[in-house]
Amino acid sequence: MSDIVNKLWGFCHTLRHDGVDYGDYIEQLTYLLFLKMADEHEVHISDKYNWQSLIKLSGGDLMDHYTDMLRELAKEKGLLGEIFTQSQNRFSNPVSLKKLLGLIDEDEWTAMDVDVKGAAFEGLLEKAASEGKKGAGQYFTPRPLIQSMVRLMKPDPRGKKKFKMTDPACGTGGFLVASYEWLLKECKGALPREEIKRIREETYYGQELVPRPRRLALMNMFLHNVTPKIKLGDTIYSTPGTEKFDVVLTNPPFGTKGANQAPERDDFTVETSNKQLNFIQHVMSILEDGGRAAVVLPDNVLFEDKAGEVFEILMHDCNLHTILRLPRGTFTPYAQGVKANVIFFQKGLPTERVWIFDARSNVEGITKKDRPLTSKYFEEFEQCYGSDPNGRSKRTDHGETSRFRSYTMDEVKKRNFKLDITWLKDESLEDADNLPEPNELASEAITELEAVVDDLREILSMLENNGE
């Protein structure tokens, strides 16, 4: 499988000289893989615009035909039309397009295990993300973190006719894919025969603001033989649908780009332009009573200006039972310097006690080469969390020297519901020989300064509105 990834990725570097960037390359690859696999599956696509019609052409005829094909397939109904919506030919050199067609045609994709097909595509996305801002980093959550969250939340649709899960900021579909792969593993690869259709077609939902990652998510799920329902649009500023969900797994986009005003939504109690706080309110709205959620949030959201108000409501309406402080550098190289957490909660029960696991203090930071993020960073936390996805497993607080501690609601109230609670002394930050790299420290400083600027913008906006 790694050979396939390396082969396709190696060609991506060649295309860079033709002006095709990483994102464009993977996008074009999704179109061509779809057509190749449809050909192998003998899925009906017009003979005029199928895989066989492509591979027999070359030169200008190939370029013209490929351009026409994308335009015509976008007019089709169903998943086919969704994948090709607004698709464009990004190749400028017919020789490059012909070479890629040849690379894809060498392998029989449908003969591979479904996990291998998905892993090959994930491998390409990860390589693109590791290229930084020019890659897919803004839509990418590290897979070890996703897989840990899925293992804990157990999104199991078996025997539950109306079970639905969603990621309202789905990017390229990482949480949706990992949830389906987790289910396959639980089923030992064989879904219940009487539930296959429902599970594959009525279980997995999502929403994404940007067309390209949504298209990649659709393709990613297609490689797993799943037909998801992924909306294109702004999750926060659009009126939500009527669907309610049993499980929500999401990593809302960091930062405040594009967020300059509070959304006008009747289901939001706290008025704020902070995207992450609004995502928390959105998740509360779309959860079924008894439904559970795990949400990735940067540190500043736990103590931001309106954070106390949002978390007070959350802890009244939901059981915010667990917070995980992620290791420093978890999002390296995608969003280096961002310090983040995962909050776990269940709707319908008030919070009585919050458990916090510190996986950051006195833990060497994640680096791309020497200390990449792996599942071992989450092993102790998963053991402490327990087997109950709703956080009700028996837990033990071993005191100030342990990584897992609990706080009562009274203690949280005294902090005005700000949840940036720490107790371990991080000795690594006092050891001059073991300080994080200068670029990491600079990146962290920028992140914290941006949070302050966001608060000032919010205050300025309030003053301007009051002036009117």
C-alpha cells in the first residue's frame, strides 16, 4: 500500500513543475480514481464519459475530452454528480494527464481490501498536509487523535434503526472514515447483512464550508463503499436542518478567519463571534437527548471572554465529564504551536464533576520526524477514560501528582466556568536545555497574541454596535 502512495505522490512532485499544486493534484486524482473504480465495478457511466473513453486518447484530444467529461458528469444525479460538481481540468500538459492515467490503470483498486484503499487515499492526504499551508493542513486532523476519539466514543449504529453520527466541520472526512473503519473492526469486517444498506447510506453525515475538501470527503467515503450525506455550506451562519444526531465528532477550524460577527440563530443563547464557542453551541443544538460528543478546541477557547457563559450553559444542559489536554505539538506540522484539548460530553444530564487528563505537562512535544504523534500518546488516557463512551466508568483521582484529576461543579463555578485548569508543574519549561524549539515557542506566542487580538476585536465590535 505504501508503494502505491509513494508512486502517486512521487508523480505529484513532477506535476508541481507543471503548475499543479498538491491540493489540485489530489482533487484530480479523486476524479480519475472514481472513474477507474467505477469501471472495475462495472458501475454504469455513459460509454462516452467512462474510464475506457479516457485511456485510449492522448494529446489535445485527451485534454478536450477530459474537460468535457468533468462538465457532463457534474450534471449527473446522485453521488456521481456531487463528486464532479464544479470540477475543472487543472492539467495544462496532456503528457502529464496521460502519465497519471497510466499510473492509476496499473493497479486493480477494487481487488484491494477496503481498508487499504482508504489508507492509500489517507496517505496522500497526510503527505499533502505535511507540506504545510500549501497542502491540506487546514482540513486535516492527525489520524492517531481521530482514532483515539472514535475508540472512546464508540459510534456503533448496529441494532439502532435511526442512529446517525455527524461531523459539522468534516474537512476531508477523517472522523467519518475512522468511525466506519472502527465499526468494520468491531464487526470483524462483516456488517450485519440486514443492516448493511442502512448503515452505509443513512448513518454518516457532515457539513463543510469549502467545496474541495467536501469533494475529497465524498470520495474518501466512496472508497469505503459508503454514501454519506455531506452538506456544502457554513455550519455556524446557516440555519441548521431538523436532523438530530446520536454522536458528534469534530475538530472545528482554528482561528477566526471570516468570523467578524455573531450569527443570528435562535438556538444560540450566547452571542459571540468566536467560531469555536459557536460550534459548541451548534453541537448542543444538533445532539439527541442522550447523544454524546467529542470536540477539539484550542486552549484559548477554554478561557476566552465568553467561554464562561457558554460552558455554564453546556454544563447545565450536558454532562461535560472529561477534558483531555493534548500534547504540545499535536498538530505539527499542520498547525504548529497550537495547544489544544478535547472535550467530551453527553446531552441531557447536568455536569456534577469534570475529569481532566493532562497529557501535556512533562511530555516531550510532538515533532514531525523524531517524535511523531502515535497511539501510544493516548494509551494512558484511554485507560483512565474507561469503556463507557458516556464517561460513566469508575474513575480514581490519585491527587496532585497524577495526570487524571476531577473537579466538582462548585470548584468550576469559583473559576467562573473557565476550564483552563492545570495542577502539574511542567518542569520541561524550566529546563533551559529542554525548551521547545524557537519556532515552536514563536508559533505559540503568535497563537496567544491572536487570541488577545480576537478578544479586542469582539470588544471593538460591541462598542461600535452600542454607538449605533
